[in-house]
Amino acid sequence: MSKVKMKTKSGARKRFKATANGFKHKQSHRSHILTKKSPKRKRQLRNMKVVAAADQPLIKRMLA
């Protein structure tokens, strides 16, 4: 039986960006129904966030 390489997840490739110290991702709740959300909430959702340390091995595996 031959060993087969695991394919990278194309969805993960589009959603996560590798940085020097891990990965960053765009936040949810920013695409529609923005009228009822406060300006402060929308402003804070604008930036990309760093992925939690516990989730980094999983993402690394999806992108490898």
C-alpha cells in the first residue's frame, strides 16, 4: 500500500493568512445586516484577528 499525501484544504487557504507567529483570520458578522450594529462593533470587526494557540496545529495541518 502506497502512502498518499494529504491534500491542502482550499477553503482554509482562502480563510487563513500565515504570519511570523501563527495565523490570522477575518472575523464573522461583518457581511450584512450592518444597520443594527453599532459603529464601535463594526469598527472592531474590521481588523483581522490572530488564531487561538489551541487551533493553530489544526490549521497548520489543513494548510500543509
